[in-house]
Amino acid sequence: MLSKYKVSLFYFITTVTLFFTTVTLQAHPSWGIVVDNSGCIYFVDVLHDDGTLWKIDPTDRSVQAILRGFHAHEIFIDEENNIYAGVAIWRTGEIEGEGHNYIFKYNTSSGQLDTLLFTDDWDEFHGQTFAASNNYRDYYFTINQKIFDKNLNRPTKSLIDHKFERVNSLAVDKSDNLWITNSRLKNGTLYRWNQREGLVEVAHRLLSPQPENPIFEEPQVQIFYGINFDQDGNPLIADNVDRQLKKVSMDGTYQAVYESEKFWHPAGVAFGNGHYYIMEAGYDRRNIGPRIIVTDLDFKEVDRYVIDFIKEIIE
């Protein structure tokens, strides 16, 4: 019997057969991955069961589906191991798209899931690409090439008076700077924004104009994925163009610290317990992922988690 999974990999419809599983490709993969204080790995995945929050326990190398039908691209975790997710669920009708938008808080200890916000108004909040402030009261999101601030106790407001070519990802560092990637300006641009400085262009030409083995040849789908930070607070940016994780220094210089194998690209990265956890998406017929690569502080692989999502085991 064939199992059918809706898979998000860039807005076009195609069907591939992977062993005994038929997979429908429809949008683009998630990049949200976090590590809790005990070393358990949580990541979101829109490739299976219309979206799933997964947990990997490294002590026994087990994997568990925590929440299904959970269509999230990004997640964050606080010091008390609560996970915050923006969820955008597809709606049909007069206007089609990821229209039912939520902000959820998941308590990893009790398993309680709280709805912090629900809206069908895309101008109030859109859950696909977002970032949370350090106090988890403000949620920054992008729609119509602009960036907005949704405070849970106040109406949504425009955050930055600037129209971006294409915002791919957002992240907030420990100093409450908002970091923004734009894949359509100067071969890939990274911005930093705060109230004092405003919008600052930190680095550009982060994507190769003629990459050797990009996931896609079409420029319109060559983009950045997640942003996170290394142990020193430098931004780490994932892309599907060079298939690299790039570290950007505060002076705007950058270097590739990790490169995925062919047919794979880094989607998101987390830091915890002295290791980096890189979530990769796969475009090989044998495996679409996601899979998790664990590295040391020099980004050398020390472990990997390749998951059988049908049997829910780590191979």
C-alpha cells in the first residue's frame, strides 16, 4: 500500500516515487531547528503529514512525532525549553494560500500547546517567515516585501520603512538586533536592524552568481534559508545555491564553514551543548530528508541522524 505525503519544495507540483512512498512536492522545506537544555533536538518539517514537529532524543537515538498537521517553517526556544512556532495553514476560496496563521507556544515538559495568536488577516500576522524578540512578546514577520511587528498586546505596525526585493529569513540575536536576508539584491544581502541604527547592510554577494552544483538551476528559486548564530554571536546563513552554511563577521566579511553533500543543502542550524546541529533538505530520489548533521565547534561532522519517517526510526 502506498503512503501519500504532501511535501513542500518550492511552489511547483510534481510527483516522485521514493521506494514505496509517493510524495507530492508543493512548496519549500522548513528550516526551524532548536536544541533544549538536555540536548534533545526539535525540528519542524513540512515534508510529512502536512507538517510535523519532531523530537530526537540523542540518549537512545529515538525520534518521535510530537505534533502532526503542524505546518511550521521556523521555531524558536526559550531558556525554559518552551518552543514558539509560527504556523501557516493552507486555505482555499476567494484567496488561496497559507492563510490560517497562528503563533503557538509548546511546553516541552508538559506537552501543553497554547495558542498565543490566531488570525486570518495576513496583514495582522503571517506565520511562514517570522522571528521572535527575546522576551517573546514581539513577532516580526514579512509579507508584500515589507517587515512588520506584531506585539501580542498591540496592533500590528510597520517596522521598517523599506521595500525588500525578497526576504527569505529573519532572526533576532541576543542583543535584539533583527537580521534579514534578501536573496534578490546584490547576489544575496544580509541586513541588521535595530531602533538606534536603523537598517544596515552588513554583507552582500553572499550567493555565487554561477554556482557549481545548485539544488535548482532556475535563479528564481535560488534562495537563503535559516539564520542562526554561532557561539560568538556571528550570523550563520544557510542557502540552496552554494549548498553552504556561511558565517558572517560583523565587518561584513564571510566564509563558508560547512558545505552539504551533492543533492543536499543546509536549511537550518542550531547551537547547543558545544555542537552545531545542521538540518539538511534532500533533493535526491533516495531521500528527501530532512536529516540532521551534528558537528563540533569547527563544523566537522561527529554524528548524523538519518530518519525513516514512515517507520519513525533513526537508520
